[in-house]
Amino acid sequence: MSVEERIRAIIENHPIVLFMKGTPQFPMCGFSSRAVQALKAAGATDLHAVNVLEDPEIRANLPRYSDWPTFPQLFINGELIGGCDITVELAESGELARLVADARKD
């Protein structure tokens, strides 16, 4: 399976995916930490996290796949939502909680 197929499979098989540096329990950068905090506050208890520091192929190829240059990258229901700043903004507006709730329904 190619790295692009692996990325696609992860995104398609999990309603909420965060490609991040570190893990939700031990984020390895401030941006990943803030994104996890926003997701938890929005009720994303079923978050699937991928530690890009442990998978150099995904780390190298995800930016090309998603056309988003930085980490973390949040996908909900197969759609790229964005990085840390967008995730935090959506959380502050209440929109992230709605997206998370909708992802649980599907």
C-alpha cells in the first residue's frame, strides 16, 4: 500500500483524525497541544491521532496530499478542516462542537 493509500485509509476509516506531532496525551509541540485541547473541549472523545514524528512517510507526504503545509492537520468526515489556528477559531465560535457532534452521527 502506498503512503497516499495509507493516508486515505486513515482519513476514511475514522470520523475525526488529527495528524499531529506527538500524541494527545503527550503533544510534542504547542500547536498540536492547542488543537488537542480544542478538540477535547468540543467533545471529541473518539479522536484518532496519528503521530507524524513516528511515521516519516506520512510526515513527508501528508502536506502534498492535503495541500496544507504544516502540522497539526485536522480531518473531520474525510474533509480537511485545517491546522491549529483554524481548529481553535472553530472551537471558540462553537462550530467545532457542531462538527464533532455531526461526525459522531455518521
